Amino acid sequence: MPNGPQKPPAKKHPLQHKRAFQTALVQWFETKGKDYPWRRTTDPWPILVSEIMLQQTQVATVLGKGHYTRFMALYPTPRDMAEAAEQEILKAWEGLGYYRRARNLHAAAKAITRDHRGIFPRKYEEIRALPGIGQYTAGAVASFAYNEAQPIVDANVARVFSRLFDFQERIDTSAGNKQLWKWATELVPAENPRAFNSAIMELGQQQCSNKSPNCTTCPLRRFCHCSEPTTLPIKKSAAKVTRVDEFALFTQDSHGRILLQQVQKGERREGMWSLPRREHAETLDLPLALKTTYAITRYQVTLRVYADSNMPRSTRQHESWHLLDDLESLPMPSPDRRALESILEG
Ligand code: SF4
């Protein structure tokens, strides 16, 4: 339902009343801002880790399930992560999904260790030059760690700006994206950019949410020019969900070992250990042990796991047997881990 009627008309313009706008936002944040571990530090490394984790994972998962705390305990510095084996890192990332992020972070940690003697770079350009670090992440680290006046635009900020400026154009085009960054650059203050950037992101999460913006209590309502917030931002309609079927085997040998397959280079979940995948035709005669569904990007996957009691005489390429006691230490995609645990628990 559009929230137009409850939103009072704007009296000021964010760019013409910049100081008042920045003050209103930061004052709101001082009382309403949430207390996250990465906001209690100015060390750029934990800030970078949190930014990478939060790219595609909710705060509740990152914090609530202890992923962030465990990860930081394992790799408190870039050097600790640079020296770790990729398998170990994938295991530490388990449950967060989108494992490419863990590899990018590993590459960044190695670059910091190799090119900067393990000391996190101080300049924005050097942060931006680290592997896998884009404009948003570099700006976030520079502003949160060093209080540098760098603009940031993530999905929350994009939504807030679209509404504040009543932006009636698509934001997912290069021109639309450029306009968002222009506003962010114009609005970030030289004084306390750290609080300003945290505040605008937080406002997007708490106050100016996608479906139910709370305009009546919004600290920016005097500056906000849209009349129907829920119609903004404008984007190309979301890609349709595609249904996909996967067929896998659960095979246990006489020693109780489980057959697993290592995902190969270039494939999604590269380097992880999964239940061996098969063509549908190869599973037709086998009893179904478990059927489950999971979502990844725009795919809705139905995973069927078949119990194969016919011991293969030889394993296929990239497949090997693993003792039950070793499963815990192997990096495994969450759907496979859940399926395996459910089957083993009977
Ligand atoms: S910024 Fe968002 S929550 Fe605030 S008044 Fe505008 S649309 Fe409403």
C-alpha cells in the first residue's frame, strides 16, 4: 500500500539545506543507531570482514549465528587469514553462502600481507585497489575506519536517495547509478562522515524500509520529496525464479565412510565437498532418502538424495570416501550438510 497519504510534504531540499539535513540524520542515529561489533572499532580489518559478510547475508545471520565472532577469532588480522589454507577458510565461511566472497577476502588478505607488509592500507585508492573490493566497500572501510569523507551507496542508501529526491528513473542503469553516487558525494560531510554514512544506511534499514517506510516518525521527512515512497526506487522487474532439480547420492561403505565429491574450479561452491551429483536417469532405480528445497540467487532448487547401497567398485573423478568424524572439518554447502545430517540422524 503506498504510504503517500501519511507522508507530510517536504519543506526543505537536502542539497540546499545540507547542514540541517546532515544534523537531523546524525542526531537520529545517535539515539536510534544499533550497536554492532564492527561499529565499536576503527580497525579496518574487522570492518572489511563485516562489510563482505553483510553483502548478501542478513545481520541476524552474521551475528545471531556467531559467524562474525567465530571468523574474527580465527582470523584477527589479514596475515592470519592470508596464511590459512583455502579449505579452512571455506569451512569457516560455511553457513554464509556465496563463497566467492570468502575467496575475495582471502585474496585481499594476501595482498595486504604481501604488498603492505600486513598493515591495512590507509588511503582510499589503495583500499580500492585490493582484489574484490569495489567502490562501495572501499568507501565504507575508508569512512568507518578512518573517518574519511568518502561516499557510499548500497541498496539501503539507494532506496533512501530515490525517495528523498523523488527519483522517477531506474536506479539500475549506469545513469541512475551515477546520479545516486553524485548525491552521496554531495551529501557526505567533511565532519564526521563515519556517523553520517552509518546513519544513512541505518535509516534505510530501520525507517525507510522497502515495503513499509515509517514516514511519520522519519527524521528526514522535512527533506523528503516523494509522495508515494513504496513506488520507489524504480528498477527493472526482478528476474523470474527458475526451478532447478538436482539429484545426489547418499552412499556409505562397510567402514561407515561417506562418498563425497569435491566441487571443481570454476563451478559454484568451488573447493567444497558435496554429496555426489548424478544425472536423473542414474537415480531412477534408487530409493529416495530425502527431498528438500533451497533457494540460491534466482533459482529454486529441489534436491533429491537417493540411497545407493550398491557399492561403486571405483569412485568417479573428484570423489572420495570420508570418515564420519572428518565430515565436520570439511567445507560443505549448507543444503548438503543439512541433507546429510538429516539422513544420518535417520
Ligand atoms: S526518507 Fe523514507 S521514511 Fe523518511 S520520509 Fe522519506 S520515504 Fe519516508
